[in-house]
Amino acid sequence: MSILIKGGTVINPATNTNEKKDILIDESTGKVFRMDDEINEKAASIVDAKGMYVFPGFIDMHVHFRDPGQTQKGDIESESKAAARGGYTSVCAMPNTSPVVDRPELIRYVHDKAREVGLVNVHQVGAITMNMEGKELSDISGMVSEGCIAISEDGKSVMDSGLLKDAMELAKEKNITVLSHCEDINLVRGGVMNAGAKAKELGAKGISNAVENIIEARDIMLAEETGARLHLCHCSTKESVDLLRDAKAKGIRVSGEVCPHHFSLTQENIKSIDDANYKMNPPLRTAADVRALRQGLKEGVLEVISTDHAPHTREEKEKNFNEAPFGIVGLETAASLTFTKLVGKGILSPMQMAAVMSYNPARILGIDRGDISVGKVADLTIFDPDAVYEVKAEDFAGKNTNMPYEGMRLKGKVRMTMLGGKITYSTMKDSWFTTVKKAIRSATKKKEKK
């Protein structure tokens, strides 16, 4: 069987393609078979993508799927559905689960379960230290043997610099990426939001930029010394952009990501200490920080947009800032926020959007994705740039909906997600599965008549 996508504008950074093309996908191999100005071959199904962008499938380097052990918040199936709805075909799941993913059998558990669900490629990230206690290295070599492509202590930093250096040297040897959560725990001191006027107004303890920046500087120095490939997670400060710019100028193997909430909101959006949907770590910063992050994305200093998708139960998030956990869900709004807040304002082009949401993450992780050239796996996202919609939590596919965007109007929407030539999500009326369903119904009726 084959699927023909007609009339879409193909945006493929790997080949610098930005033009209307038809794409023929061989469903038996799950790969792009042909791409041309016009393809009139017969196909089992046809997708009308006129007026839409055809992107390489989005790749999120930073999600929390909460499985194993925290499935009241989310699980591999529920959050895979959220990922597919958001246009994602590959994600990196953080290891701060219960138990912590710090050994090979837990890498295997997640990968096997994700393959069974079959909605998104889940790359389980391994913990840097045993039980994320920062005392001894986890079985990094064993996890790599099970397909682990990155290590992280996300949710906290490895405060023992010598131990982190050992981990980076091993990561360099194994050719995997170190994903760094940058937070000097000794400076947090009970902080729950950005340090500044808003925290004082609401009577909350603040988290300064230095909490993040000090660890970023340290980790960059260790990356320079070890030669490891370092990726800074959820950069939120203006200083982080300067640190990355300087490190890149020196040729250090370092990259950085921004989350949609950090480029679309500021501390001024927080109206009450009782609304913990605005509580995330790092916290929402100032307008000056947001401007710097946007400029960093525009210049390519910040190379990735990731979500830090972190579901929590409604009961947890109904508590106030001082009691609720940090975290926001983001998989289902990231593409629309990127298009509305960055592409729509001339900060990024559609090509740059594809780069930061797909091509660059694939390159940094060393996976053969983020490219929809002929012969490549057909992981792709069809995105409607003209769609305007209102964010409603009731429409979300994930298990929980803790986010501050309820009622916000956004422009641009994912219409279809395809994983290895298979549709994992679609709202397109003329999509291929409508044709298939009609054929199945017709065949069923004929059998019933017989």
C-alpha cells in the first residue's frame, strides 16, 4: 500500500527544501519513496495537504512520561497520545520516575512498552547516578547496551562536579548526549517563582537567575575539559544565552533548548499565588529574559525547542505555589505556541521552526530522524498555518492538563502526525484512514449480506 500526500509545502532543513511537493510513501517500508512537483501515481490513499506545511516529525528532547511508578500523573500510552496530537514522532523521556531509570532492565521496560503502544518513538534517558542521589554513577554502559542515547539527572543537578566529570567522560566514550538540568540546589532555599518584584508582591520566595547560570557555567567547563556532548535543558535566563554564545565561539560541544512557556510567558502573567499552573522549574522569568531567549533562538545560539512536558494530577496542582509541584504539560500546545509567538512575529521562519523542533534535536541526539528526504523514514507532521483555535483542556489527549493556556487563542495547528508511514493522529477530513474505514465498512456489509 502507498500513501500520497499532495499539494503541501515541504519544509525540510536537511535539504533546505521549502517548496510545494507531492510525497509518495511506501507503507510497507514506512519510508518516503518519491518526492516531486506532481505525482499522479495510483495510491491506496491520498492526503490533501494544500495550504499546509509538511514538516519532519517533531522531536522533543525533554518529556516526563511518569512511567514506571507515577501513572496517576501519566503513562506511556496516555502521553504518547498527547505527543502524537502535538505532532511529535520521537521523544526523550526523563528518568526521574519511581523507581528511577538507572539500570538496563528499566530502559528495556520503557522501550518495549512504547513499541507496543506504537504512537511515538520513546527514547528513555538514563539517570546519571544511582537513584538520582548524586553519590555513585548508574550503570551507564549497561543502559547504552539497551539503546539509551542520553543521560540526565533531570529534576536536579549532580552537585558533585567530580562525579559529573566521570559521567561526561563515559558519555564521550559511549557517544551519547548529556542532558543537563542546571540548578544549584544550595541557592534555591525554598524558592517557588522568579526572584523579583512579582515574588515580593505575592509574598513568595524567589529563585534567582544565578541558580541556573552557575551550574550552566560549570557544566560547560566540564564539557570543554572532557569533550562530551552537552545539552542544556530548559534555558530560561538572558545570561544562559550569553554563556552558550561564548561556549560555541570556543568550539565547545554544547547546545541549549528553550521551552514554549519560557518564550511565551513572563512572571507578570502570574496573577495569584493560588494558581500553580504557572509554577514550573525553572520559573517564568522577566520580559528581558524572554527577549534574550527569543533572540537566542533567532540567532541559532539556542538550537532546540523542547517542552519539559510534566503532567501532575489536578489535586496536586490545585494547591498553591508553596505546596504544589513544579511542572506544566506542553506537548499538545508547543507547535501552535511556536508558530504564534515566534513565526507569527517574524522571529523564526517556518524553516527555522522545523530545525529547532526536529532537525536539530535529531542531530544533537545522533538519531536518523528529522529528515523527510527520499529513502528516509516517513516520520512527518502536517501543520495548518491558517487554523485559529482556542486552547481547551477538555480537548487534550494526555492524562492530565496542568497548563496556564486555557482560553488562549493560537494560530497554527497540527492536522496529522505520521510515524513510519502510519497515521498516529489526524483531524483531516479527507485523510487516508477515512478512505480505509469506508473500504472496511463496505467489505463488512458485503460479508453480512452473504
